[in-house]
Amino acid sequence: AQTVTQSQPEMSVQEAETVTLSCTYDTSESDYYLFWYKQPPSRQMILVIRQEAYKQQNATENRFSVNFQKAAKSFSLKISDSQLGDAAMYFCAYCSISSNTGKLIFGQGTTLQVKP
Amino acid sequence: GAVVSQHPSRVICKSGTSVKIECRSLDFQATTMFWYRQFPKQSLMLMATSNEGSKATYEQGVEKDKFLINHASLTLSTLTVTSAHPEDSSFYICSALAGQKQYFGPGTRLTVT
């Protein structure tokens, strides 16, 4: 069974600085999707970024980018020029393609604090 | 696009009563929706997968007779918590699958007194 691990329960960053959130996963599959979701205090889950495992190029979305290391099964999220609105809980998630269920397997989450 | 709504956003009910939560995909059709439960500062726990026109698939340990799921149309899935007890108090979140992405509703806070 696949697992997702986020080993940093809490992180903090100074406004305008850069922070990296870690995520590792375990799978025997070769094709899958990886996601980062943001959950602000409103608790609305927001998709931040998606990575397709067959793509070597790291996904980027404005200030958000990932470092996808398939062999190491690592999928970290880098937030550049951090803003107060980035304060939230961040979840890393895995989705199997072969199972064709669309199910997400979530990590434990990392709470990010942004200091002004 | 890809907006999912949930109703109600919060509900308080008495122990022993049933409560229904609706999840709607507003601008797209979703053959598959998911129901999650989330405790404070914890991750989302998948309860069940709701497929339009067929029975829901429940995760291990989730009582299907207690958490009734109906996916009657391509834009609506409902979760009914039957004979609610205080331990059912939680935050319930639905999502709808579009392509390979899940789009989440804003959640429903259930309090059972």
C-alpha cells in the first residue's frame, strides 16, 4: 500500500523569504500523480500544484515550485517570496493512476506560519 | 470553474437524530465524489467513495449503516449521519473528481449535543 509522510508538523518563515516543505512517499508503482494542497484557516482545500510522475520537469505555479525526486520518492514544495496569505496547513497527496479510483492518499500535514 | 459547494456549512443536532449534508458540483459533472472526515489539526480521513448510480464504497472501519451516502445525480452526493452521537462531531469535507484532480467543498462542521 502507498504511504505519504510529512515529517515537519510545523514550519515558520519570515515574510518575503523562501521555505521548503518536505514530503516523502512509498509506492511500487511507476506512474502516479503527486499533489500539494493548501488548507487555510477557512478550511477550504485549495490545489496548489500537481506533478505527473512520468514528467521529469518539476512543476511550477508562480511562487510555488516542487523538487520531484522520483528515485528518492521525494516531493518537496518550495514557496518563494512568502506572503502572509501563505499561512496554512499544507498537505502532500499521492494518487495512483493504475487503480483508476481517483483516491488521494494524504500526508499528515505541515502547518506553515508566516511571520511579518 | 470547478466549484464544489456543501450545505449546510455548519449544523448542530441532538443526539439520536439524523443529519444530511449535501455536496454539489456547480459547474461540472462528477461521476465520482469523495467524503472525508477531519479532526482539528489532523489530516483528511477518507470515509467513502461515492459513484453516481451505484453504491458507495466505504473505507475499512467506516460504518456504512451509520454514514449513508447517495449519489443520485452527476452533480449531487449526500451524506446522512444517522442516529448521530457526540463522537460523530467533526468536520466533514466532500470532493468531486474532474479529470485527475479532486476539487473540494468548503466543509461542514457537525456538532452533536
